[in-house]
Amino acid sequence: MTVTSLDATAGKGSLPSSASGTPTAPAQKRRSGAKLKLRNTAIGWSFILPNFAGFAILTLVPIITMFYMSLTDWNIFGASNFVGLANYQRLLGDPSFRTAMGNTFFYAIIHVPVTLVASLALALLLNRKIRGVAFFRTVAFFPYITSIVAIAAVWNMLFSPEAGPINQLLSAFGVENLPGWTVSTTWAMPAILIVQTWRFMGYYMLLFLAGLQTVPAELYEAARMDGAKAWSQFWHVTLPCLRPTTFFVTVMLSINAFRVFDLVMVMTNGGPGQSTLVLSQFIWQRGFEQNQFGYASAVAVVLFAICILITIIQFFWNKKREA
Amino acid sequence: MSVSTEIRVAVETHVSGAQAPGRKRAAAASVSLRLLGYIALAVASVGLLLPFVWMLVSSLKRNIDVFTVPIQWIPDPVVWENYLTIWQRTNMGTWLGNTLFISVIVTVLQVLTGAFAAYGFARVRFPGRDILFLAYIGTIAVPWQAIMIPQFIMMSNWGLANTRWSIILLQAFGAFGVFLMKQYFESIPESLNEAARIDGLNEYGIWWRIMMPLSVPAIASLTLLTFVNTWNDFLGPLLYLRDNSLWTVQVGLRTFIGQFASEHAMIMTGSVLSVLPIAIIFFLGQRYFVEGIASTGVKG
């Protein structure tokens, strides 16, 4: 059985090479080969073009334009002069930019590990045959597909400092200095972090669940034979097998953390003061509120570079670990 | 490159539908551990759901009852009128219509062009194909915020700003659809294509009559994810749509909140209405959401 199927695949695999390798009329073969290549190229492009045209015009062209714009003083009137690196120099001395950068890094440093651990924990809880798993998976995923405006509206009320449910709960537990949440410069960022973790946990949990399915059961059995306890099974079997998933989740989490925007925009609008001002919002403000397109593009390039850099670093780090 | 590898790993799990074991651990776990797991799950679900419960409950209250100490979990009196008043107070009907219009067109375009391009990437061999695909993958790391300014200038120059078409163009040609469909197409045995070719079907016929019918689960995932994504988009419409009559439900609701910040009950009513269509779609098709997410792990 196995032998026959092996033979069959081998035969199929060798068929094209033997056909092209026949010595008869090589020139004619080559010409028809080139023709076939041309035909395939035409067919391939005809499939790709409808989507690629839109993709190229609306994504690739803007990426290139962004780099160019960052070197100009482009403003609302479209008048633009080439100013070299002046925008970047100005960035270095801009305290608002430094605040935005600091806030974004602070957000990322907290959000990435917390969400990673929370979503992995949820996935481990759910990766068992217990009742209600399907229900819980649905529940956990629901915040992710809910619109940001509704989410911000409801959480803003939940966080209401005077009579909001969260502070009522805290005071029931005897907390005395109740946090002001979105109206306090110290607590606005933690409020954002809480909502974002709540919102994305279920999404990354799904990715982890898919990853957990790939862990071979034999490994657990072998580990149990060796007398491994639950914790060491997790450490020596689950985590190493999950590494591709963990890698992917970490990359996505970090990129998404650095481009955090929509929730900040609708929940705090960067405030109070500049306590939740993040890079994306800084771009929005400079670009669309103050019409400094050139300057805003320089910030966009910085954000772009951060996201690409994260991907590259994590890619090589993962490669090294694999080797 | 590696991103696609991760994705393939996830896809294979799902496509093969492998109910891989690895769960048997639970059997060994003691009853108390199991109980602990249930308690943890219960606490987590309450935490995850409570904001939605609160939204729904508050939408049925009088405004003065929204913030009470202690919290009133059952509205008294129940104010069903909120759900009538909101249609008169706001342009909700128009907004919902706009959102539906945009979401449907974007979804159709995304599914058709995405699946079409995916076939080119998955089944046709030609020079430059892999580099082209890399360009698609590469843009996953590019935040929309970085390119929104050049995009906006382009759209304005074409006279598309402040039209619904700007949002449609913005959303319809993402890399996401190409990606998801390509992964799925590659899981379909190539021998089917060869058989069809021998029977005289050309590549377009194979795409339409063989690949598409076999890819219904992936198409369903893509359709639902694109629809929900477009429905929920807030920043695009906020930037492009200036006239009240063009607004989507997200921008409309946001503006209402800005104008009537103290009308808590009405805000919650609007929120429920904006979430409701998505909730219904989600509960009807959640299998496809889960599979779509698990197989690509990429969204906007």
C-alpha cells in the first residue's frame, strides 16, 4: 500500500523533468517553454491585477509618498519645498513627540506581556474537555468584534470616578483613594491598558488554542511516564511546542501595541493633558488638526520604522532560537 | 516569510480539522483542580461579559437611574421607549443604511478580488510571483496611521473625500483576503486542477467552478470578518465623511456622544443598536470567525 503510493508520487514527480529532458528537438521545446512561461505570466497577472491595482495604489504608493513627504514642508495648500531632514531634527527637539514616544513605549511594555500571559492562560484553561468551552470561547472573542465607539462609551461610564461601577466595587473592597481613571493623568493610561487587554485577550487566545492543537499528545504521555508534574509538562512540552505561535502572537501584539490609536482617540483623546498621547495620535493631530503634513509624515516614518524593526528583530531572534 | 510559516501551521491544524489530543491531561488532574478551572473560567466570563450586560441594562433605564449607588441591575422602570426615541433624536436610520451599503460593497469586492488574486498566487507559476506576495505580507507590519496622510491627499485630489466611495476604496483591497484565500487554496489537492485542465477547463473556469465551491468555509470566514471589520471601522469614516447624511453608525454615535455626553441611557441605547447587527452575525456564524482568525491571525 505504502509502496504503491510512493511509486505513484515518484512517477508523477519525475514526469515533467523526464519530458523536458528528452533530447528530441530541444530548440522547439525551449521556444514552447518560453511561450508557456509568457502565457502563465499573463494568466497569473490577470488573476492578481484586480486586487493588486487597488493594493498598489492605496497602500504601496502611499508608503513611498510618506517617505518623500517627510522630507518636505508639505501643508494644507499642497505647496511643498524639499527641506531635507529638517522635520526629523525638529522631532528631536519636540517635547510633545517625546511624550508621545514615552507613552507609546510605556503602553507597549505593559500591554504586550500582560495580554500574552492572559491569553495563554485562557487558552490553557480552555484546551480541555470540559463543559461550556464553546460558550466561553464565544464570550472571550466578543469584545474583539465589538465596535470601538460602543466599547469606549460603556467603559467610560464604568470608569466614571464618582458613581461608576468599578469605583463602587473598589470602595466595597475598602479602597480609599479611588482612582479618577480617565479624568486623572495618572490613571488614564492604566484605564486604556485594562480595556485593551480585555478587548484583545480573546483574539490572541484563539491563536494560542490553534497552536495548542498542534502539540502531539505522545509528548505529554512521555512526560508523564517520566513523572513530570503539570508545571514541568507546561514548561518542557507545551511552551517549546507553542513557540511558533508565541512568536507570531508576540510580533502581532507588539506591532499592534505601537500603533495603538482608536481606543485612545475615542476614550481619552490623548488626555487629560498629554497623559495618553500616543504616536499615532500625534500623527493625526499634526497632520489633520494642524495640517503639517510634512512634519506628521516624519512621525509616520518613525512609527513605520518601529513596526518593521520589531518584525525583523523578532524574526532573527526566533531564527537563532530555532538553530 | 516566517509569518507565512506560522500561518501555515495554524491553517493546517484547522483545515485538517485535527481534534488533536493533548487534552488528556485533564483526566489526570484531580477534581479540585478541575473545579478551580471552572471557577477561573466563570470569573473570566463575568469580567468579559459584564460591560455588555451593563450596556444593555443601562439602555433600558431612565437617565437618572444609570448611575445609582448601589448599582441597579434590573431597570425599574424598564424604559423601552429609549429604543423608539433614538430614531427621532438621531439620524440612526440613515447611518445604519450607509454602514450597510459600505460594508456590503467592501465585502463583495474584497472576497472576489481577494480570492481571484489568491488563485494567481496559489496555482499559477510565473516569475516575480513570490516577490509580489512578499510585498503583500510586508504590508501587514505597516500601520494604517503611517500612510493615512498620503492616502487622504490622494483621495482628496481625486475628489473622493467626503464620499462613501473613499471608505470603500480604503477597505476593499487589503492584503487580508488574498492571504486567507491563498492559504486555503493551497490546502486543496493540485490533482483536482490537473483533472479539470484535462477536461478542458481553463484557469478561470477552474477558479470559479472548482476552487470557489470547494472553499466555502474560507469564503464564509472572509465574508464575515470583512463585513464586521468594515462595519466597525471608525477612523476611516471619521476622517473622510463630513456630512451627517454620509456618516456611518460609528461616526454618528460618536458625534451624538460628543454632543449629549450626559444622556447616558440614550448613549447606551445607541451603542446597543450599533453592536446588535454584529452580535447577530457573530452568533450565527461564529464557527467561521474562529476558523478565519485561527488560520491567519491577521486583521486590520
